[in-house]
Amino acid sequence: MKKIRKQTAAGIAVMLMLAMMLGGCGAAAEMAEVTEEESAVTVSVQNVGTGTITLTNSFVGTISPEETVMVIPLAAGTVTETFFEVGDTVQAGDVLFKIDDESAKLALEQAQLNVESTKNQSNSTMNTLINQQDSSDLQIESSKLQSQSQYEQAQIAYVMAKDAYEAADDRYDELKKQYDNMSKQAGVAQQSSVSGGDPLPLNNPPGMDEMKTALDSMKSARDQAYQAYLTARSAYHAAEKGRDITDETKEMTDDQLATTIEDTEASLATGLSLAALGVEQAQMALSYYTVTAPVSGVIESKNVDVNGMAAQGNPAYTIVNNNTMTVTFQVSGAVK
């Protein structure tokens, strides 16, 4: 019984809602007819199909060149000439402007004079060393010849003194033998006289005294020859040693001079290299006073004028390359 009542109540509610909706639709239809009659709109009709829809938006952007180069001079001074203005087109290597280069030219001339002076000094030093070497060679050669001559003379004197001593010694020995034989004979004669009862002779045999005097003289001559031999031998050895010392001195002097010349040549070569480097540096410094375009492009700005000052580190020209441009847009987050 309760179930039937619940279904009847629900049905009544649905019927009421349908009645209200039908009444509302009728009122809306009447309002639409009045509005359409009051404002008629013309429309175009097209068949439905597929295609591409293009959306176009406009944005504000900044156009800038891809490459911008600032030309900064490496030298400072008064500008004497300029060759391009803003808007001109330049090629890489074109002369943009010149700076007064008198001081740089003077520096280059001084460096070149320094090279010549260094060369002259080097040549003079080498000539002096060569002359010293030649003079030393002559002196040493003269000393060598003198020592060789002294050696040869001493050698001859030594040989002669030796021969003289040996000859004197031989003569002395021979004479001494004769004297000894004569003494023996005189002794035998005296002994015989004693045995026979005859009286002993009071004097030596004839010629024995002369023989004794000759023997003493020969002994003195032999001794003198021996002393002369010793002196000649000492002089010979001294001359031989002097000759060897002269040869060693010549070799040592030659080595020292060769080393001195080699070291001097190396030092002079270093000096010449430094002087030549000074010329290269002066030439490079002089080139800084003629300023050229590093790249091709269009002059965007110019900051130097004739009779004005160009300063190191300050841009004198600005060159832009318009072949490649970059566009920068400011887009809001909503559009993104």
C-alpha cells in the first residue's frame, strides 16, 4: 500500500514539470518572433568543407645586424685624415683614418740605425779578434821556431860535447895505460938494481915526468870536457822541454782564441737579432697609426675627426654587417 502511494506522488511531480516547460517554450517562441521581426540580419550560407585556417598576428620587433665590430686604435695621437663617413660601405682592409706618425717614423729610423751600428760594431769586434789571432799565431810561430832552433843547437852542442868528452876520456885512458906501464917498468928496474947490489936511481926513467905532466893535463881536459858535456846535456833537455811547452802553449792559445771567437760570434749574433727585432717592433708600431677596417660592412658610427684626438681603447668607428640580420620580438606570455 505504501509503495503505490510513492509511485503516484512521483508521477504527479513529473506532470507538473512538463506543464511548466511547455508554457515557457511557448513564451520564448513568441519573444523570438518579435525580435526577428524588429532586427533582421543578412547572412551568407556556404557548404561545409575541409581547408586550412590561417591566423595572422602583428608584433613589434627590433632589427639588428648579426655582426657589429668596433674599430679601436692601438695608437694615440692627432687624426690627420679620415676616409669614410657614417653610412658608407667599406671592405676589409680599407684605410679608415690616419694618425700623426712622425714619432713612430723617428723610432723606426732609430731602430734601423741601431741595426747598422750593431753590425759595424760586430764587424769591428770580429776583425779585432781575427787580428789578435793572427798576431798571436805569428808570435807563437816565432817562439816555436826560436825554441826549435835552440833545441837543435843545444842538441848539436850536446852531441859535440859528448863526443869531445868521450874522446878526451879515451885519450886519458890510453895515456894512463902508457904511464902505468912506464911506472911498472921503472919499478922492475929498481927492484933488479936492489937485488944486484947496485945503488937505487935517484930519478924516474927518462920521459916519465913528461908523461906524468901530460897525463895530468889530459885528466884536466877530460874533466873540463865532462863538465861541458853535462852543461850541454842540461841545455839540450831544457831546450827540448821549452820546445814542447811552446807547442802546448800554441795549442792552448789556439783553443782559447777559438772559444773566444765562437762566444763573441754568438753574443754578436744575439745583439743583431735583438736589433732586428727592434726594427720589426718599430715597423709594427708605425702600422698602428694607419687604421684599417677589420671586416666588410657599413659604417654605423664615427667618433674621430681630422685634427681631433684618437685615444687608445676608445672606439673610433663601428662597422655592421647587414648581410645577416636578427629580428627580436617582445611577445607576451598570453600569446605564447
